[in-house]
Amino acid sequence: MAAIIIPVHTEEQLNHGLDIRKEVFVQEQQVPEDLEIDEYDVIGPESHHVLIEEGGRYAATGRITYYKDNAAKLQRIAVRKDFRSKGIGRVLMLALEQMARDLGFDKAVLDAQCQAEPFYAKLGYRNISTEPFYDAGILHVRMEKKL
């Protein structure tokens, strides 16, 4: 069955994405919920969210916020455990990149958990960090890609 890309336009869809993030980041990775959920977790002009549905279940989510120098900041990229290593993360990233292009951005920037850096590198992102940094207690590197 093919993955379905869903641009988030309703509160219900937004809540499904938040559920995925709570499962992945809060439960699995022990990120405090008050660090995970923020002012961009709304439907509005400052943030754009995507859901991926696979086999009748919501499998993944991510969002775009505005960054400097006409860059899209890709954030809160999460794939449920059951759907990892099945190409869903790649589908999600391609959907976010296309949304960023459609919004007129020139490049995408993201803060990747160090363990996920090879995944993003395969998609054409390059590490622009001088050294890893902590975000929510997890080591990250900043990466970017021209769109």
C-alpha cells in the first residue's frame, strides 16, 4: 500500500501528529513534553505540518517553520517505530521539501539527532555544525540542503 501525504489543515490532523511526536520523542526518547510541544504547534501562517498515512494508520509527521536567509526549518520529524526502515521517513522528508519549495524557500535546514545524520546525508543534507550540540538532552548537528 502506498503512503499518503497529508498537509495538515485541521485540529484533528494536528492532534494526530502531536500523538506521533509524543510517542516518539516523549515516551521513547524521554524528551520532556513541555520541551516537545511549543508555540509552533498550531495551524497558522508561521508553521506548516505534514502527516504520512500508511495502511490506514498515521505513521509519521514533521513541520516547517521559517528560518533566516529564506530557509525552511524542518522540525519535529518523527516516524512511529512500526514504520521505521520501510521508506516512510524518506517519503516524509520529500513531502516536507516539496512543501518548502511550494512556500518559496531556497534551502532546508534541520537539527538532526546524531544517530540520524547518515539518514539525512543520504537525502543530500550536509552537516554545517562545527561540533555536535545538545537539544532536549540529545546530541544534534545542524544540516542543510539547497532546494
